[in-house]
Amino acid sequence: MAVLLSTKAATMQDWREALLAVDPTLEIRLFPDAGNPEEIEAAVCWTQHDMAELRRYPNLKLLVSMGAGVDHLLRQPGPPPGVPVARLKDARLTQGMTEWVLLNVLRFHRQDLEYREQQAARLWNELPAPDTHQRRIGILGLGELGGAAAKALLALDFPVMGWTRSPRETPGVRGFHGPAGLEAMLRETDILVCLLPLTPDTRGVINARTLGLLPRGAFVINAARGGHLVADDLLAALDSGHIAAAALDVFEPEPLPADHPFWGHPRVLVWPHAASITIPSSAAPQVVENLHRARAGRPLINLVDFSAGY
Ligand code: GLV
């Protein structure tokens, strides 16, 4: 039996080696060279893989998505019916995201954009010192990634709030939930960080209305999915000065089209969906563990809950 691997050409070999390092007995086929479809027992795929294609493998008993977000799997036609789907929960992936959130929170908090502008003008000018204890961070989503970012921000002494679908206790974090909770949190948020899963409920959550609830001069950081943000609404809020700046790693569509106004906007930091990238050697053990479990009929880890959408 064999494992079908399907990801960007640049990382295919790394993934192959990482999986073989954990279990040298695996037979790995690199898509599109799947060989006999009946021999494929597991597929390890990233967003570009066509879910309809996976219906070719009659003995598929596991699908692993090579990342944290699984919104791509929820689109029609979705994974083959009856095949369990696991995603990655990986400490290195989480750490990468925490670093990216800290990078941007600190850039905004420490007025780095303003100092860059001053440098461009060769201007030696000290700005009023920011107060960490007054800079309120509101995180949308306190799952694996949001929870870790909250912890790191708390360690730096920022006041941290978090919004979740249902009530959730996270030590040190002021929790909010539901639509009323979202409004209440936004009214007090100086730096908004989006780390939500993209579901029909969270699509477009950052829009003209919700941006309008943020205090004037607030910052927006989106590291989740482009679909969380209504790009034109953010542009309008930036251009009116209501939002001071944004750091964006994700867009709809990706790549961000070359003529998109975000590219040249002086108050937008654009990253090419690279805030946190899965490191195959770190993620491979849980993939192999799931494969062994699937073979033995044991319960799988990191399963996607399709009713919740993540
Ligand atoms: C990347 O965007 C991921 O979902 O892991």
C-alpha cells in the first residue's frame, strides 16, 4: 500500500524524505505519478490538490491536509465521503505564527512605520513613547494559533482580549464570544489580530461595520485567510485614517494580483502567505502516526470537525 503526496513542487522531496525518516518502510508516490490507484491508502495534500481527483482511489483511508487551515477542503466537492481528514497541529507551525504576530504587533506598537518614514526623510525626531499596558490587543480566534499568540503577547505585558465562537477560558485573556462579544471587544481593541478558521460564519468578519467599531487609529493584522477581510472596506478605513495600518499575510485571491492597491499602499505590509510555513520534518511524525492508526483501525489525531468547519 502507498501514500500519495501532493504539494508544491519545491517541497515535494522534503516531505518525502521527512516521512521516510519517520517510517522508512513507507511507499511514497509523488502526484501525479500515483501508480495503481487501488494501492493508495493515504493522501497527504495541500490546497492545490483537486478533491474530485481523490475519488479515484477506492482504498483511501486517510486524507491529511498539510497545514492548519482546512477551508479549502470544505469547498465543493469536498473530500471523498467517508474518508477521515486530519490537519496539522504542529509546534513549529504555531511558533512561526506567534513570531509573525509579535513582529507586526511590535512594529505597530513601537511606531516602526513612522520611524521608517522619518528615516526616508532623514528626520531625527523622537515620537512619544508608547505604553505597552495601554495597547489593547484583541485576537479573533483562540485556537492553537490564537492561543499561542495570546500567551506570547501576555508575556510581553500587553493587555490581551480574545473572541471565540463559544465561551472559552484562556488564562490571562479577557474572553468574549458571540456577536455581542465581538462588538464589545472591537470597541476596546487597539491592535486586532485575526487567527480564525475561515467558515461561512467568519467570512468577511473584518468589514466596514466591524472596522468602524475599532477605536480610531487601530491596527489590523490578518494571518488567517483572505476571506476574513473585505479588502475594499479596509482600504476605505485606511484612507480615511480610521485604521492606522495593516499587516496582511493572506489574500483573496492568492497570489495578490499585481495591480492590487495593497501592494503600493504606504500603510499596508504585504506578505506572500508566508507568516508560518509547515516544516516537513517537524510535521511528519504526526502524519505517520495517523497512518499507523488508520491501518490499525485506532482513533486518529487532529481530525477535522466538518460540522464546526475546522
Ligand atoms: C497555512 O495557511 C495553513 O493553513 O497552515
